[in-house]
Amino acid sequence: MMKRPRRLRNNELIRKMVRETRVDKASLIYPMFIRDGAGIREELPSMPGQFRCSVDRMCYELQKVSDAGVSAVMFFGVPDDKDEAASQAYAEGGVVQRALKEAKKRFPELYYITDVCLCEYTSHGHCGMLCGHEVDNDETVRILAKTALSHAQAGADMVAPSDMMDGRVAAIREILDKNAYINVPIMSYAVKYASGFYEPFRDAAKSAPSFGDRKSYQMDYHNSREGIREVLLDEEEGADIIMVKPALSYLDMITKVKEITSLPVAAYSVSGEYAMIKAAAQKGWINEAKIVCETAVAAFRAGAQSYLTYYAKELAGYIDEGRIG
Ligand code: PBG
């Protein structure tokens, strides 16, 4: 036999030498839930091992992130007061704004990304301003831009709109530039599907819509060309990084997006992906570390350059141990 692929799988050294996908801790982004109040660190029932912390307790989590060698976090705010206008989203004393100021002071070595959306701040849980039972796109975009600016003013290194309204990237770019935040990049959740995998997140952020669903703004999971259209629009509007979300069920999209844009591509392994792995592992049905490594490498192999995951600290450890890399 002339051709024996097994020759290159013969031992760990040769396997690693010819490895096609390499992973690096610098690609990881850890999502965190920050809530109002003080002295609070509560474990999330549908995401065991993940916590919702008040700003004072957040530092304990950031210390662990920093110790693990993860260099970037993404903040989600969970305010006590939610209203129709989402006023806590852009309040100077809002939870994310306070968290940024404190975190930048205590852990200046980390990179801070903020999720820009309104569902955590509205009393009805939709990602925008309502007009009757409809989400008003253009009014929402105005509030999102205001929110992104307030994050930049509080010290955000990057903003990440996840609302899926039309034209929001352009509006955010414009307001940031007008206010001299020309160097704050926008990571657009461009290819974001209306997904059942967000359910644990909605418990964590207390952001489930009180009526209807998000299908009039998030994408239909039967479609892939629609995702390409979203990417091209966001690129035109000035996005710096394109995100595909969720990750595991949308690896095809990561690959396609990578082919049509020269922007970096990020993949978000969302709350439901975390919860599924965690639950099966707790039952002893799978080996958690193996599945976490395999699913992460799959996203990178598909084409992701950055990876948002609730397993970021553990993954960093697996990389250090040489399980993957
Ligand atoms: C806000 C937002 C959501 C997620 C990220 N930003 C929830 C949603 O769209 O309902 C989901 C993240 C996760 O499930 O881990 N719009």
C-alpha cells in the first residue's frame, strides 16, 4: 500500500506536528452576568458553575478569569429595575457602566466587551422599543446607539450589539465616531438565529419575552443565505468582527461566513450548549472535558478566530495541560 494515512497518526508528536487547527487562550472570551445590588453571587440553576454577581462580587470572578489566562470578558447587565424605555441600559449609573468602571480599575490587564441589547432592560423582555406588539426598529436603533456610547464612556474596549435590528451597526459607528471613540471596535452578532439554545441565558438575565418570540428580528434557522446578507450589510455598516451564534448547530455558517468576509469571525457557544454538556456530564453520561475540547475545536476548525464560551476558564486549563492546542 503506497498511501497510509495512519502513518501520520502514529504517535502524539507526529499528530501534533501536522495538526491543522491550533487553539490559543488568546482567542477566548468569557461571558459574565452582572446584576444590581451588593454582596450577591448566585449560582444559575440552569447553568451550574456560572454565577450572577453584583459589581462588588464580580471582582472575585474576574480574578479567576485572569488567573486562568483568559484575557477577554463580555458583560451582560441584569438590572433590578426594568421599564418600557429600557432606561437602565444607557443610565450613567447602570449596572454595566458601574461594572466597567470598577473592573477597569481593578483588572486593567483584561479586555472588556459589552453586549449591547435591550432585552435585559425592558419590562416586556423584547430586544427593543415596542409600538403595540411590534418592535419598532428605528426607535430601537436610536436607543441601542445611546447604550453603546454609554458603554464606551464607561470604558468598554469593544461593543457587541446582539439585538438584530436593521441598521444598528451604522448607527453605533456613527455615534461612537462623533464622540471620538473611533478606536472602539464593533463586534456584530450578525448571524444570530432565533434559537432554543438561549433559554438558560434568559433565566440568567431574566430576559424572556413576556409575549410572543424573537422571530421578527432574529433569523430563521432554515436559512443560510440570509445570514450572508446580514454579514455583508454589517460589513458595509462598519462592523469590525462578525459573530455567528449559536456555534455548535451552525458550524456551516461559520465556514460560509469565513469565505465571504475578510473580517475576523467569532463564534458564540451559547447558554444552552453549556447547559447540555453540563447536564450530561453531571449524569455521568459523557466526559465533560473531552466534549468541551471537541466542541471548541470544532468551532475553530470551522473557521472561528475567537470563541465566546462559558467554559473559557476550563478551556484555558485544557490548553495549558496540552489536551488541545
Ligand atoms: C441578548 C442576548 C441573548 C444572548 C446573547 N445576547 C439572548 C437572546 O437573544 O434571547 C444569548 C446568549 C446565550 O444564550 O448564552 N439579546
